[in-house]
Amino acid sequence: MLLKLFLTFMKIGIFTFGSGYAMLALARKEVVELNNWLTPQQFTDAVSLSEITPGPIMVNLATFVGTKLRGVPGAVVATLGLIIPPMAVLIIVTKLYIDLKDNSIVQKLFKGIRPAVIGLIATVIIKLGKTALVDYKSVIITLLVLAGVFAGIHPIITVVAAAVLGLMVF
């Protein structure tokens, strides 16, 4: 199981471009659909916990899944599997980018990758929305958080306010 955790999160780390949010689409596919380690609801809860705890969302998610499946050794293995490939790629890509950033082919590649990342993030939003937006109350909380963040309210304040509102309305 530890090797499978390591390899699964290594695959997520290797084959995902963009932010931790873009990684969520592949993580959901691996953790929920292919390995059945979490239910869709548990995955949504894990993403929520990963978002509100300090640190990068995907590192937190890998740690959560690893801990749930195999305790501390699982957390360490899943987290290392996730972070080793992107760290190696980042070192290589940074060097190449510094050398080639003005190259027209590189600029075109980045113009193609950016919308792909948005598509991955949108996919995760839709799939998480199916389990998180369960009734009109959760939709209203979501819309209030969106409005608050777009109005310039700090994300931490909106999350705390949403939690308090959840206590009051649920």
C-alpha cells in the first residue's frame, strides 16, 4: 500500500501542470474513481480541510489521504511522492525558462498551457460542486464567499465567516 500511495501521488505530481488546484482533477480521479480510497464526499471534505489548513492544498491533501490510509508513514510517502517530481521538473524548467523565455515557441507553449490549466480547475470546481452544493443554503454560502473575495475581503475571513454561517444555518 505504501508503494502504491507513493506511485499514485508521484503520478499526480508528474502529470499535472499548473497550480495545486489544477492537480485536484487528477487527484480526484486517482483517489476516488480508480483506487476508491475516498468517497466523493470524503474527497470534498478532504479538499476543504486541505484548503483551510496552512500549506499548499495538494501537499495537505496528499498528507491527509496518506494519513487516512496508513497513518504517519502513509502521510510521509504520499507527500514525498507528490513533491519530488514537481521539484525536479521545477529546477529543470526554471533553468530552461531563464535561457529560453524570449523564444517564440516557448511563449506559444505557455499561451496554450494557460487555458488548459483553467479547464482543469473548472473541472474540479464542477465535480466538487456536485458534492458541496447540496441545497440552497450551501449555494448561498458559496455565492457570499465569492462576492466577499471579489469585494476584497481576505479569504481567511470569508472561510471563517462561512464556517460560522454553516453553524448557524445547518
